[in-house]
Amino acid sequence: MRGWWQELAGLVAPVDCAGCGLPRSVLCEGCRAELGGRRAWRVRPDPVPPGLPSVYASARYEGGVRSALIAHKERGGLALAGPLGAALAGAVGAAGRPGAGWGARGWSGPLLLVPVPSARSAVAGRGHDAGRRVALAAARVLRGSGVPARVAAVLRLRRFVLDQSVLDARGRAANVAGAMETVRGAERLWRSGGPVVLVDDLMTTGASLAEAARAVTVGDGRVMAAAVIAAAPRAFGNNRN
């Protein structure tokens, strides 16, 4: 119920830009440009956790981008799903550029965007599944540009995990190690669909994406790459583009 009340409030109440606070704009032109106005790049955390696929990001996690992500995920800014999804679609597209993606490897079929799962308690507390919402928006953008894509929310947490934000890189890796699994029936998607692109809003240490890749691979899925809206600024300095 909380989700639809948030959507209704966004329609009838004046809003300020979630990135910079500019009045009467969900996300102003300047913050939209900061979010997805440049080509997405491959990013690499340091250290790189074992099993991490190639990761592409559209923006640095700072300034207005950081504020917009927090507003959508933690403060119910549901109207931000559109621009955030467009930025995520740009990162997914970068993963599929010639030499990097599915065409170069002979893969076919629709891209399967697999969101990194959040704990049920976190989703309930926020009133919406932020990761899935943005993934659906990204899939719509991709299909609109002629790229077949669908969302496959087939990962779940099999045990309790701590809030990653309070842990360092080593703690994050230990926290999520072995914590994810695919749901029953995922193998049917692997047979009918194309390669998997793991999607999330943010990459800091890469631990969650590496665990998601492990879970999909164990479940017989084929992980092509990962795509995120934003990554820690230092990860851009470690890229190999």
C-alpha cells in the first residue's frame, strides 16, 4: 500500500529535483546529464572480488547522482525510476558493444536482466523493490531502442545478511558469500532466453555482484556482464576501456 500512496503523492504535490534541489523538477536537466549524459564505462573495484564479471556503469556515485539514488531507494522517489532506468539501460548497452557483448560471443535471444536481490525486510520497509523497479524501466528503454530484453527476478537471499554499507570490502565479501540462490524454474528461462546481465543500482566493492554471478552460474545460467547505474568514483580509475 505504501508504494501507491507514494506514487499518488508525486502526482499531486510539488517536488524538487532529487539531485540538486531545484524547485518543481523531479530531476533537472543538469542532474539528468550527470546521471546518463555520457557513455557508460567499464569499472573495476580494487581489489576485484573473485568471480566478478565485467561491470559497466553510467555515472560516478557522487553529487546529484548519489542524492537521486538515495531518494529513489530510501525515500520513495518512485518517479525517479524512469531516468534511473534509462541510465541503467545505457550501462547494459555498453556491456553489449562490439567486442564486449552477446553479438561478439555468438549469443542470441533476449537479454535477461537479473536484479541483485534485496532482503525482504528491506523491501517491506521501503514499500517497494527499488532494484526490480529500475530494472523494469531499463528493459522498457532497451526494447524501445530495438534491443530485446526482459527482467528475470530469479535470485533470492537464502539466509540473513547484514547491511553492506556498514562493512569494509573484506566484510562485505564474507557477508554475502553463498547467500544467494536461483528460484525454482530459473533453468527454463536460461533455455528460452539469452545471456544474463546482472543489474543493480550501485557497485562499491563488487561483492554482491560477484555473489550474484556465482549463484546464476551454479544454477546453469550464462552471465555475460553486469551493469549498474553508478559506481564508486575510484572504480573508474581502475577501468580498462
